[in-house]
Amino acid sequence: MLPRTALTAEIPSPLSPDTPYTAKKSAPVTHDVEFSVIVTPPYHCK
């Protein structure tokens, strides 16, 4: 039986910063957003 550390050292990790970008292009997601801002005068303003 092999120690667990010996097994993990032989298998390279699939995650690497040098891995090429492999995303699939799909239909974009759109949202309807309502944005409102309420502006009030400073405290004790005349």
C-alpha cells in the first residue's frame, strides 16, 4: 500500500494560471433595473 502523499504527488493538478480560457459563448442575460436617488439638504440647512 502506498502512502497517500505519494499518490497525490504523481497526479498533476488540472488548475493552473497558465491554463487557456475555455468558456463557451452563450445568450447574454439582460435585466431591467430601476435606479432612483433621493438628494436631501445637509443637516441644519436653511
